[in-house]
Amino acid sequence: MSEKKGILERLAEGPVIGDGSMIFTLERRGYAKAGPWTPEATVEYPDAVLQLHREFVRAGADVVQTCTFYASDGRLTYAQDKNEITHTSVELNDAACKLARKAADENGCLVCGGISPVPAFAQKKGESIVRREFSKQIEVYRKHDVDFVMCEFFNDIREVEICASEMKKLKKPFALSMRLGVMGDVNGVSVEECAIRMAKTGADIIGNNCIYDVNTSLKVIKRVKEALEKEDLHPYLLCQPLGMHCPETETSQMGYLSLPEFPFALDPRVMTRIEVHEFARKAWKLGVRYIGGCCGFEPHLIAAISQELAPERGGKQPPIRDMMQAFGGVFFKKSAVSNIASGKQSSREYWCGLKAGTGRPYNPALSQILDNKFQFDKDN
């Protein structure tokens, strides 16, 4: 059996498809808490975590990222009452690595160890404490021999640099991903400077993820690319945006977290798979090589990325291609559904030209709060 290709080999050959939303999706399925967003599910509901990993792999993901978002002792303490803390970061990360490895090995995928910001940095507890928080997670990744590591969801370039210096000790390829909007990091450090500083850490892959939608994320990546080219820096580019639209948050440091709908009424904003096809194509043309999704990116949306970039991946399609026919397919030519639009559902032109409705006649295009009384109180 030939040795599995690593992340850098795969990126050199073409696009690598990342996976999608883990904690956000697990919360919607009833296995995590909205608010803390911590991954106790890896220990308490391992079957649910493994199933979601498998769904992303089946949708075409090349990478299984460990379900370790906010899995640091500092975050576990910060996010919950002390009486609710029943697991350590090492325990959660250990369980997450085993689940990710199981799902990855079933399909020849890579395992990525994920690292998130730690409260100790924002609380100014000192660099040594911050480093200790990161090193606890990294040692677990060393034990499980993950294929590469990713520091993601960071909004302060200074914390990114500290995390990067710790990840380098693992002597594995590593990626750096910030939740960057057009305004730069939380301190106003520009997109361009953040990009250059990330690249100068020696990171193999850099980019942005979460809190902004595809349009804002692609604007940021374009600026990242231009800044790197001016400095003759050439890491691979990564983009993993929200699976939801939130254009009005483009200049907010909090992105979709600032929406009045967050986190329980975001459903009307969810992207269609057709819009994800468009995102994947634009990202690839822009030079992005690691393409996946963050909060709201369900497996069927990852499948859309995989389907769209199949030509660039040597024809590789998700295993569910017989169930999910991109842009309709033969079924829509033969069935009664064809009467709806004269069989046009079988064409790419039909779907790419469609402006999908929300089905909510009284909803505004952008969110607004009319009053503080629930509508159903008025109706009952």
C-alpha cells in the first residue's frame, strides 16, 4: 500500500477540500451548547461527532479537522460554571483525535489538529500562560501524529504569532487562519499587514475563516494575495467562510456574531449549494488552494465545492455523486418535476441564473427588530 500524500503534496497538485461546521452543527443537532461552543461532545456523544466527520468525508472533504474548537482549559473555565466543568482540554483533544483519525483512515483523508484562541491572551495573563495553553493541545497532536495543524478563528495577529511559534515545535506543516474582515484584526492591523506577518512565521498555509460570508471573505483573500505577492511571499491560500449571508456585517469586528438573529434565527440566511458552487469557482480563480467552510457549512455544501472543482481534482467526485446530481441531471429531464420549468432544472444555466426566494413575504432583506414583543404573543 502506497504512503498517503501529505497536505503540501496535495496542495501542489490541486485544490484540497476542507470540511465544514462541527460545533455549530452539533449544537443544532442537540450535542453542544450555544454560548460556550465547547466540544464536550467528543467525550459525551462520540458517535454523533464521528457521524458528522463521516458525512463531511462522504461529501468529498480531503481533510478531517479535529473537533477541538475552544478546547482549552482556559476556555472551558471561562465559558461555564465551575460545577459544569467535567472534562479537561487534554481529555477532549485526545478523544477528538481518535474520532478524526477513525473517519480519516476509512477514506484516505488527512487529520488536521485545530487550535483556537485562548482567553488568557485577551485577559493579559502573560505570554507564558498563553503558550502553556497552546502547548497542552499541541502535545496531544504530537501523541496522535496528526498530519498537520491549524490555528484558526484568531482576531489578533499577536496571538497568532505566539500560537505559530508553538506549532512549529511540532515539526509538521501548519496553517494560520484569522477571522479577518475588511477592517483587519481586532486592533485595526490591516489585512495586508496581518497576511505578511502570518506568512513570515513560516506558515505553509494562511487565510481567513468564519464570522464573515463568502463575498467579504473573498474580498479579504484578494487583498491577502496582493500583499503577499508584493513581498514575494508564497504560502498556499486558505478560505473557509460562513455558510450564511451577512453582508451588513462586513465592517463589524464581530461579523455575524453581531446579528440580532445570532445564534437561533440564522436559518433564512443559509447559502444554497448553487451559491457555494459559485464561491468555490471564484476562490479557485483567485488562487485559493485550501477551500472549505466554517459555521453553517453543512455536508451538502461541502459536496458542492467538491463537485464544482472535480475537473481540477482529476475528476474526483464525492462518493455521493449518484445521490446528488449537480445542477439537476438526468432525473429532472425524465420526471414530472420537469413540468415546473420545462425541464430546465437539468441545466447549469437555470440554476446559476436563479434568484432563490425566502418564502417569507414580510421579512426584510436585512435584519431588523420592530419591537420587543414576540409575534406569536400577538397572534394568541
